[in-house]
Amino acid sequence: EKKIDDILNFDNLDVNKKIFKNSKEKFNFSNVLINLLHLIKRFYYTRQFTSYDHCKRFCNKKFSNSYNNLILQKIRYKNFSETSDVKKLKSSSFFILRNIVRKIKKNKIKILELGGGYGSDYLNLKKNIRKKYDYNIIETSSVVKIAKEENLNFCKFSKFSKKLVNLNYELIYTSTTLQYLKNPLQIIKILFKSSAKFIILANNNFSFNPKIFSQYSFFSQNLFTKERYQLQHDSFSNKTILYPNSQFSELKILEIAKESGYEIFKVYNGVENHGKNSYSKSIVFKKI
């Protein structure tokens, strides 16, 4: 592991070079060792913690700033900008967003996405449904910084604030994001205080007995395109990444929604749950 980690020095990293190369599918001993290494590291680094802060300190010893790491987000932007076909960028829950937008009978729709990356789902939405959009994305400070540097003006990129959430939206949408926050239920309460007609909470990491786990992955698992599902056989793309993952209660979300005047509109199976005794589900809520 040390040999792999020492190959790359973050301080001297040139994020503009071509970093992910397609490797031919073939069986060899080196690939077997790489896969075995990942299994060992996943076993070693996946741990349960009593608090989010404790988990974050553990993760930062291996990979600083978790999902807000500037180097990681520059790599994700490079993957985003080099992908010519926007269909390859859409998330696994994009179809939910598309279906709900079709139900909103307005020519201009105001949408807030929590954790929207560099606007992948927006670009696909614009291509699928030709309407006017006022699309706002809440992201980490590193993503907002890169979006401004690269002049991504097709969406509005902002860091989280209660004031931003309370603006008048037709739709609030978040996918595979809440679990990486320190207190997901607190954020959910803020979302449901808005006046949005629909709220989509997609790919949630639910548990009947919520815990906090350190989540192990590597660079190529954090891409937007299909390569994220393929183990890349080079040292750079296999760089270890660790970040906290917070399970939370579906029952408590339903209580919050009901108290805020929302009802369940649609339920889908989710993806990407993490930790022991967890399950994933996507839920669409509608304002009563």
C-alpha cells in the first residue's frame, strides 16, 4: 500500500494531463494483486464510529478534507469536461428528476439540487425536456471554487445556506448526498421547511439503527462516467479515498415530511447503500 501511495505526490500533481486510460480487459497476475489489495484495504478502512467528528478525524489521516478535497474535485471536473456525450454523465437517479419535471406544468421551472456536482443532471434534463430552467446547485466550497474558475454559468453554484433553501422552488432534488453530511436529518428538516411542490430524496442510506461508518473508495470510483464502475489498473486512479458516511432513519424522514405538510408521491429502489444493516431507497414527496 505504501508503495502505491508514494507514487503520487499531491503537491506536484498536474490535473490537466490525461489521467484515466482505458485498460484492456485481460487476466494477469498484476491485476489479481490490485483487486486483492482493494479488498484488503476496504476491510481495513471500513469502520464503525460513535460520532461523525471521530470518523472524520480517522478519514483525514488518510485523505484530507473528505469529499471537499480540491484535488479530488479537480479530477472529477476533468472527467466531466472531457466527456462529450452528456448522457454518460447523468446520475442513476436522473430518471426520477426527469419524471417529476414532466409533471410540473410550467414553462419555466425553478429547481434546487443539493450535491449536483458540476451540473450533470441539469444538462441531461435540458436535453430531455425543453423548458426554461432556473437551476441552483448547492455544493462543497471546492466545487463552487472550480465552477467559478471555469465560468460554469449555465447553473448557479453556491455553498449551503438556509436562506438559499427557503427561496421559492417548484422542485428540490438531492441524490446520494445526504449520507455524506454531518447531520442529514437536520438538513432534511431545512429542506422540508421550504415551499417546494416536490422534494426528491434519492439513493438514501437508511438503517433502522443508524451508525456512522468510514467509507473506502478510490479516485476512479468518484468519476461521473461509467469508468467509475471499473477498477482502473494504474496507481493514480487507485489512490485511496476515505470519507464519513452517515446512515439515517427513514421513519424519522416520514415524520418530518408529514409535520411539514408533505405526503409520499412515489417510492423507488435506491442504490449505493453503505455500512452494516443498511438499505437504500428513493422517495418523492409532494406538498399537500
